[in-house]
Amino acid sequence: MQQTDDVIVVALGIDANENEEAVREHIERNGFEGYFAISPPALTQALVEEYGTYIITPPLAPKVLVNADQTEAESLGRGVKSAEELQTLADEAR
């Protein structure tokens, strides 16, 4: 998925045992692009309260789409999505 001025991808690490160095190594090793952050415990808990525990289960490939003005968010469900699928969903959210 291509990032643009109005489409930004942010990946959150939710493992409480991860640190900045481990995340950076993972990004570099896999050639990922975009923004990456380690989720503070309060944010992780808020995500679980809003979407359920699947949202913090990496094998389920959870995603949340936030609209451009950041007033709405929705879970995109479980499973891997292609770049094309994600781009279509982002376009529809504009």
C-alpha cells in the first residue's frame, strides 16, 4: 500500500517485552516502510476494550482504519489484506 499525504500506515508493536532496538531490527531485517511504534499499555488496553482480544493477536493480522479527520475508526477484521484491498478501503474512507 502506498503512503500518501492522506494515507499513513502506522504499525503498533503490542508485545510488552519488545523494546525500540528489537522493533528497529525487525523493520530493517524485513525492509518495512511506514511508521512503527511500541504501543503503551494504556493504548493496548483501549484497543482490546474497543475491538476485543483479537486486535492484539498478531497471527490474526488485525488492522484498524482511521478516517482522514480522525473522527472514526473501524476494525478491518481478521486476516491478511493485499495492498490493493487496503488501498480500496482507504480510498472509500476519504
